[in-house]
Amino acid sequence: MNRIVENPDKVRRAEVVVGIPSYRESDSIGYVTGKVDEGLVKFFDRKDCVIINVDNNSPDDTKQAFMGQKTRLPKLYISTAPGVKGKGRNIRNLFEAAVELGAKAIVMVDADLTSITPQWVQFLIEPLYMGHDYVIPIYVRHKYDGTITNNIAYPLTRVLYGLRTRQPIAGDFGLSGKLARAYLTEKTWDDNVSEFGIDIWMTTIAISRGFQVCQTFMGAPKSHRAKDPGAELGPMFYQVVGTIFSLAVDFEYLWKYSAESLPTNIFGFGLGVREEPPPVRVDSGRLLKSFVQGLIKHWKIWTRVIAPLNLDDLNKLQKMSADKIKVSADLWARILFDFIVAYRDRLIERSELLNALIPIYYIRTLAFVNDTRDMGTKEAEDFLEEECRIMEEEIYYLIAKWNQTPRQDGIPSIAQYLME
Amino acid sequence: MKISTVKRGSVCVVIPHVNKIDASIAVEFKKKMIDIVNAGESRLVLNLQEVDFIDSSGLGALVSVYKSAGPNGAVKLFHVKDSVRSIFELTRLDKVFGIHVSEEGAVESLE
């Protein structure tokens, strides 16, 4: 892959690499770079460290903001070729650079963080020196921040791979050099992974390939550019969800036989965080409107994809007022499983299929907002844990449907096999 | 679809008169079964002697009934054909619904 490299400090080796993926982050990357530098100097001053901005050739002043930030440690700028975009492509450049530099510990942090502290670098790196290969942060988030995480990425990672990793698409991770090399040779890389599918791909690969995974307390709530969950999702939704579904197809041999989920090792402890995360506003009316519009637009697809048992329950929702909407965790799980099987069989063109899921995701988000309206952060978290447990119980539905639906990819299902 | 019921003490024995419980009848099956639960029968024993096939939707309907029965309720199965038993075993639902050989065994397990 062509890339643009600026290495004014002529860095040739580094034991610790911190990467900051970016696209148009000129207003925030300097702050993040400064905190990363502080953290590396304070906690890892005896190690060779480098900070790398992996960028998509941003047309704003991202590069200048990064390179111009005063730091004590060397910096490296790597960009994809002009016109080539995607967070995953940036991160692949980071993996390649880290492997070339001989890195043992690699960390990546989002460029739009406003809550990053120097200790975040410490918390993400230290577990790597204690034998872990992949470090996922735990931080307090507002109950309505990260709705793709809460409704899809977290529960499905639990259900499918049996490991409870609370922020599987956090954007801030630590990984070993060994895992970076494994990522570069992994066969499941695709176009969605090259973009926003990268985070869930990294987490899933780390779990499914048997690397040592842990979570680490970050000590401060995550604060970044949070969005109204009802706002335009754009390609992020289908890149993330498409990656989850693709990997579910690739790794069926894992989830078919996984038992109840297990907690992931946790590094550190809660640190008594009392700081509240910044609020996230939700426009309930817009979520309901998007669902009703989606019902009209995607009804034909829904009738092909969603089992009548589930569609019947879903259809009842359109007559309810926004504040009364309930979408139970078991119904939501079965609908996701209907979509996974349809995705496997390419029943509908895949991007169209994923677009048809978005209105149902909106109504599930609205239901979560209703269920947790009067709850604080901790109560909402406990509620979500119970919802995920209920979703885990529905795995029977996916297993049965997966086996009983004739496959379109030439691989006979168990039912077909038994009939022949 | 027709469902008949017989009382055995505090247990309600339910016989679905269908040879398959699949997507095409799952909605109706679930509704009729939940009507039975709502009528006060939360300890159910299902006689599946006529059922040759059950799919994911049928299982979903049964699990919904199981949940509707509440924490003091129960759903047990008996006269389960091999073709049906295999899907319960594959999905590990055989551990949720006890599968019994006879009606007596299923009823006794709830008394």
C-alpha cells in the first residue's frame, strides 16, 4: 500500500508506539498528542517510545497540528495515499510501522478525545508488560453515548464469543507486537474493516484467535464528540455491523458451541470515579419517526428477513407513542439473528440489508432510553447487563435458524446433510 | 391449529394437534399457549407426539411461553420424536425444558 511518511527524527526502532488515527482532527489532535507525550515521559521514560499520527491525508491542518505540537518524544507522521480513506487503513499503517520498528507495546487513542489523561497511556500499556495481548478500556460513558456498542457490539460479542468486553469498539486500545503481526496476516480483512469496522474486527480477532484479552480501568469518563443516537448514522453503522455479521459467518464454529459468557480479566480497579460523563441528548420523536418511515420503506425486506413471530411484535410498535415504546431484549436478539442468517445467505444485497436494520436499531435505542430514563449511570449499566444476559439466552434461536435455513453458499446445513 | 388440554392435578397437559411448529404457525401457537397461561395455567406439560418438526420460530414461541409462565411456572415436554429432540439438544434447550418419556414422568416432575 502506498503511503506518505514523514520521519524528521529518523526513528528506526521503538519499543513502545502510540498511534493516533485521524481524519480532519486539526482542532483536537494537538491536545491528545500532548497528553500522550506526558504519559510516555512520566511512566515509560526508560523505554524507546514514538508517537505516530496515522492519517488519511487530511485536507485540514491535522498534520501541522500534530507535528507542530511540542513534545519531548519523537513523532512520526504516516498517511494513506491522497484519496485513500478509512480508519482501518490508518490502523493497518500503524500495525506495519509498529512491526517495522520492532514494537512490543502498541497503543492507539482517538484523536477527538477531550478527557484523555497521561495515565490513559499507562493503563493501556502496563497490562501488555504483564502478559496480555489486547487491552480494552473501561470508562464511564453516558448511558446514551455509544448506542451501537450498547445495543449491538457489546451484546453480540458476549453472545457469539463468550467474553464480556464492555467497550469492544472503544477506539482506544493496547496491543502486543505479537498481536499486531497476527493482524497483518489475518485473512478476514475486508473493505468494512478498512474503515469503521476496524475496532470490532480487532476485538473479535483477538478473542477468537485465542490471544490474552483484558480490560483496564481508565479512571475518567470518555469524553469526545458524542452524537445524538438518532442522528444520521452514515456508513459507520453498516461498516461496524457488517463486520460483526461477516465475522459471525466466519466464526460459526465458535459461537455454536460457546456456553454462557465469562467476564474478562480486569486490570486495575475502579479508581472511585465520581466524575459524570458529559450528557448526550436524545431526540425520541426523531427515533420513532425514523422507525415508522423505515417500516414503510423496508417492509418488503423485513417480511423476507424477519420471522413472522418477531415481525408481529415489531409491527405493534408503530401504534405506540414514543414514550411507551418497549422492545424486549429477547425480541431484539432474535431480530439480529434473523439478519445474521439473511446476511450469510445474501438474501438481500448486504448494504441494503444493513440499511433495513437501521430503523429497528433506532426503535431499540428508543426503548432503551425509555427503560433507563430515570436511571443513573450505574443503574443503567446494571440494566444493560441484564439485557445482555437475556440476549445470551436467545442463542438457541440463531443455532436453530442457522442450521435449518438452507444455505446459499454451497455448504450444506445440518438439516440438509441429514436429509441426503 | 387445534390445541387440546387436560388437567392432571395442578398440571395442565397440552397437546398441539399439528405435525410441525414452524414460522407459519408460530404466532398462532404462541398466542394460544399464552392464552392458556393467562387463564391461570403456569405448570404446563406438552405432549409432542404429533409433532415431527419444530424450527427456530417454534422454539422462540415455546421459550416465550416458558417466560410467560413466570418464576413459579414450568414447561415440560414428553413424547418427543427423535427429529424434534435433536433440535432441542443442538440448541441446548433440552436443559431448559425437561424432556420426559411419559406423561406420568413429566407431570410428576412438576408435582
